[in-house]
Amino acid sequence: MRMVPLGLIALGLTLATTTASADPVPSPTRPQLFLRFTVVTGNDDLRGGQDNVRATLVFDGAPGQTWMLNQRGMRWADRTTHQTTVPLPRGVGINQIRRAILRTTFRGGLNGDNWNMTSVTVEVTDEQKRLYVVMGRAGPKRFTARDQSLDVPLAPPFAAEPDPGKGI
């Protein structure tokens, strides 16, 4: 029977233990992304209360999410600028966002509201919120009880990296 020095057995156990207990390399995580909606009203205010504006995002492969832009039903006076920042759902990349649909909650009749929006700009930013990059713009638009929505196409602010396997 061959004798194996005790030191080699101990070294083998140490290596096996070290290898088995090593921490896995952490995978990089995506930063939390946000969209900022900048809305400029025209010469007719957004009343607020029950007459509000919401934005619904439409993604590839993910359900849309809706936020009220005039938060807490605030009134937006004539010729004013308002900003609302909303988080994108975790795991949704900016290349998956296709559009934002602005929709008012106006009701018809004598007490129904109308609203003139001069423009809306949608920008993307990350957790530090130091840099905003435009994804889309739209306007002007007059919202009424019969015409309550505006589709704002959104696109990533940069082209995709070329795939080396495809030549360009």
C-alpha cells in the first residue's frame, strides 16, 4: 500500500474547501430608470379635480402602466409648465418602450372640461436624475370630452449597437 504524505492530503482538502465556498461573481444589475413628462398648457387650463390627465406606457412584451400626471388632481393653469417623473417597472429597458398614451378623464355636458396642451416632452433618466434624454415629443393638442387621447411615439435616444455577426 502506498503512503500519501499527510501534508498533501491537507492541501487537497484546503483547495477543495476554498473552491466550494467561493462567492459567485455578482451579476450586474440594471439601474432604476425613470421617465419625466414635461407638459406645457396652452390658453385653456386643465381643471383638475375630476378632470385630469393620465399617461399609459406601452411596452414590448410587458403590460402598460398608468400614472396620473397632474398628481392629486391639481389644476394646471393657462400657459404653465408641469413636470411629473415616474419610475419604469423593474426589468423594463428603454428599448422596450413604444409609446405613451395621454388620456383625459373629461366628461361631456355643461360642466365638462376642455384643455389646450401646447406640448409634451418625454425624457428618460436613471437613479441620479442628473441627465435627461428625450425619447419623444408631441403637441399641440386640444383635449375635449369627445377627443380625450393623444398617442406619443417613444424611441430609444440612440441606435442599437451593430451586430458583428451581421456585418452592420
